[in-house]
Amino acid sequence: MAEKLIMLVEDNADDEELTLRALKRSKIANEVAVTRDGSEALEFIFGTGQHEGRDLSRMPTVILLDLKLPKLGGLEVLQRLRADPRTRLIPVVVLTSSSEEEDMLRSYRLGANSYVRKPVEFSTFADAVSQLGLYWMLLNEPPPRF
Amino acid sequence: MAALVYRSVQRKLLRAVLLSTLAALLVAIAAMVAYDLALYHRSWIADLRTQAELLGRSSAPALAFDDARVAQENLNLLRYRQQVRAAAIYSANGRRFASYAIDPAQSFPALPEPDAVRIDGDDLIVFSRIINDREILGTVYLRAEYELYDRLFAYLGIAALLLVVAMAVAFVLSRRLQRAVMQPLLAIANIAREVTEKRNYALRAQKLSEDEIGQLAESFNTMLAEIGRATRDLEASNREAAREVSERRRAEEEVLRLNAELEQRVRERTAQLEYTNGELEAFCYSVSHDLRAPLRAIDGFSQALLEDFPADVPEDARRYLNRIRTSTLRMAQLIEDLLNLSRVSRGELLHQEVDVAEIARQVVQDLRHREPGRNVEVSIWDSMHAHGDSKLLRVALENLIGNSWKFSSKAEHPQIEIGLLRDGSKNTFFVRDNGAGFDMAYANKLFGAFQRLHSVNEFQGTGIGLATVQRIIHRHGGRAWADAKPGKGAVFFFTLESSAAASAGLRVPQSEAA
């Protein structure tokens, strides 16, 4: 069985690096696939566009999804994922700066498994990312293979 | 109509005149006839009695001497009185001594009767005793015509003729009288009709006589003048009313037009507001997402510097980096508070029954949880209810109680009291502490955003909390104010609409164990 894959959808390079740094510091060595906008994320997951020919048997174990993304927003990505039988069950964690109630509600309504606010303070942020990695990689039982 | 009335009145008058004439005549005739008949009756009887007496006196010697021839001659003298149909003289022993009759077939009573007068059919019969020296010599019998009914019928004939003539005269006279009376009345009636038809109240009845009808004409004219004036007044006021109505209609149309205009303007403003609100939402959303990311990067990479190059960062640089991080976090807090302030201003209020005491208890519990080391005596009154948005009221209480919690941190025995003053329908809640307080000279700055009465070194804070509280209370239609003394603590008041369920609340403070 291939190594578990973490997918990060994040357009901000700083946040990307900080997230990766936090994962690395909490000793999570799983591969992290990073896409920088909504449409690229979908192309990666479904193996289309610039990710044509990707091995589709290897689906991310968890997707860390930012909401504010260029081209296609995070909520739209979530909607597409939930509409497709191949990706309907993939755990999606919304990881965002937004504390807007509306964002939270819509995310959960569209089928997000979790909603985590990125704290400004790095140590807290690192803590959150670390806990997320540990939980979804080690503690959580992923849905049976589809 | 007038002609009919006229005719009817005329007939009534005529009938009245004729009937009264008839009645008067009948009574007069009846009285005269009765008197005459009674007189005739009495005088005729007296006459016959006298005649019988005379016959008796003149025949007494004949009876005494039994000389029937003399008696017969006496009787025969009666032929000069044609009314006497028959006569006889009876002797004392009842024998018919002599007799006389116009009609030879006339029968006589077989025996005489005592002195008597009676009526037998059309005849009057008289018996009269012949007395001489108290000795009854015989009886005279007279039968004479009794003409009472003949006379009566004759009278009736005369009466009938008299009645006819009298009635004819009365009729003619009353017609002339009527003309004199009715003509002025008819003239008034005609004027009345003309007035009714033409609505011309300037017409006047002519006064034809100085009597009741003349007075009637005068009164009628006065009435016409009165009606004319009243009508003119009425018409004037009608015209005034019509003018007012049309003015009112114009005003109403104006109001409708203004309303439509206003509604249009409201729609436009609403659209503008909605657009602005949308912009604001987008702005806040953007702030919420984008403004924090760079801060996170600043903080994150400052920390990375410290962690990844522990040996290369000198002590001063480490201190500066920490300052950068502190400012970053403060900036993040400011953004957070600003977003909160904006959030309480946006969105619909969800009005419902709110248990203020329960929210206060939860807020205090959170504070105790966050700072377990603090020992604060908190008393929250029982049964405090209000009508409002529970989420926003919680934010307000979080800020107020949080302030009390924060500013009482340097007090020896920190105390916080949350209560409710009820005055009629007005509910004034208060949050009291014995903390640092403040100078009331700055009270007007208290609720402004970013206004602080203490330095950050003294007490942490962004200065947005009370602005948020005030905005929440204002949105509920309430008022917020404060009272304080430096070093003696502060009381923050706010009013909220009471709810019906709150009316049964108690005012007994309930101490919560610290």
C-alpha cells in the first residue's frame, strides 16, 4: 500500500511554507501534494489538465482546503468533490483565516469534515497543523477504499 | 294638489254650513210645531169642554121639563160648527134624550160616561155632566174632529219647503263666503307650489285681507324669507364643503404622489444600502482572510529565525524579533476586534426571550476557566430576562464582564455584581466592579472605538470592546452609560426592552461562591 498522501490547497506561499514547516516539525513525513488554486486542485484530484495521467489510485487521505483561492474558490472545490462519487468520501478539512460564521456554515453544509481557523500566532498555528496531521494520518480511520 | 285641497276644503266648508243650517232649521221647526200642536190640543179640548158646558146649561131646563124638542134645537145649533161631528144629551138615567150628527150613520155610545176627555181615532170625545143644584140632570156627549195629525202633516210640508229654500239660500251664501275665504288661501297655496317647483324663495304671497288669512300670508312670507336665507346659507356652506372636499382630494393626491416618490426614494436608498452593505461584507471578508495572512507570515518567520538560527541571532535582534511578534499579535487582536465590531453592526437581529442571568453565568465560567488563578467574587441576580438577540447580548456581556474582570485584577478583593434595576417597563442592567475605575471627565470618550483610558502596559486591550457594547445596545434600542471613580470601581449600565416573562423576576441578589 502506497504511503498516505496529504493534499494542501493554498495560494499563499507564506502559509504554504509555514504549514509544511509545522508538519515537518511534528515529524509527519507523509508526502504533501500542494496545489495553488481551486481549479488546479480539481485537476490534480481527477487527473486532468496539467496533472493529466496522474495515478488516480492514489487519492489524498485528507485535503487541507483554504477557502479564499484564485480562479475557483474553496467552497466550489468542496462542492465538486462532494458531487463526484470518486471523491465524495475524502475527508476535507477547511483551513482558513476566516472567522465568518457564513463560511463555517456553508463549509459544513457542503460536507466539510472539519473547520479550522488558522491562528496568527505561529506557535498556535503550528500546534493546530501538527494536531491535524497526527489526527488525520494516525488516529482517524479513512473510509474504506473506493 | 292645491286644486284638490281647495276642492276638498270647499266641500267640507259647504257641508258644514249646510249641516249647521239644517240642524238649526230642524230644531226650530220641531220646537214650533210641538208648541203649536200642544197649544192646539189644549185649546181645542178647552173649547169643546166649554161647548159641552154651554150645551149642558142650555139643555138643563129641557131635561128638567123633559122637553126633548128644545134639547134637539140646542143640538142642531151645532151645525154651525162643522168640526163637531156628533153630539147627544143623555138623561140622568142614561137614556139618550136628544142627538145630532153630521153623518146620519154616526153611532152613539149606549151609556154616558162621567166627565171625561179622550181621543178616539181621529175624533176627540168629551163627556160633560149637567149638574143643577148638585143634582145630576144628564150628560152631554160631543164628538169632534181632532186634527192634530192633519196639522202635523201640514206643518211638515211647510217645513220641507222651508228647508229647501233655506238650504238653497245657505248654499248660495256659503259659496260666496267660501270664495272670499278660499281665494286668499288658494293664492298662498299657488305661491307655495311655485316656490316648491322653481325653488324661488323670493316669491311672496299677496295679503288680501286683514284677518287670520292675512296673518297666514304674512307668516308664510316670513317663513319664505327665513327659508330663503337658510337655503342661501346652506348653499354657501355646501359650496364651502365642496371646495374643502376638492382641496382635500388635491391634498390626498399630493400625499399619494409624495408617498410614491418617497417609496421610490426608499427603494433607491435601500438598493444603495444593500450595495454598500454588500461592499462592506466583501471588505470584511477580505480583511478576515487577507489581512491576517501577512501577520501570520511575520510572526511565523520571526519565530523560524529564532528557532532555525539560534546561534546567529544576537540578543538585541532576538529582543527586536520578540517585539515584532508582540506587535503582530496585537495587530491580529485589533483586526479581530474590528471584525467583531463590524459583525455586531451587520446582519439581522434575532429577537427572542433572553435569560441574561444565564448568559452572565456562562461568561463568568469562561473567564474562570481561562484564568483559574484569579479569585473574583461574582454575584449575579436571579431572574434577569430581556428581549433581544442572544448572540449579540452575549458579546456585550462578554465585553462588560470581561472589562470588570480585567480592571479588577489589581483590587485586593475583586468583586463583580451583575443586576437589574426595574422602573416600570424600563429595564436597566448593570455590571459593577470594585476595580481601577476611571475619571468621569473622560466618560464621553468611553464608548468610542480605539479609545482607551488606561495604557496598554497597565491593562491589555484594543479599546473596541465598549464601542461594540454600545453598538449592540443601540441596535436593541437601548442606551449604555457608566459611572466610576478612579480606584473605586466602575458601574456600566445598559437598558433593554423588558419581556413579559421578566415581570415575575425577583430582586434578591444571589452570591456565587468565588
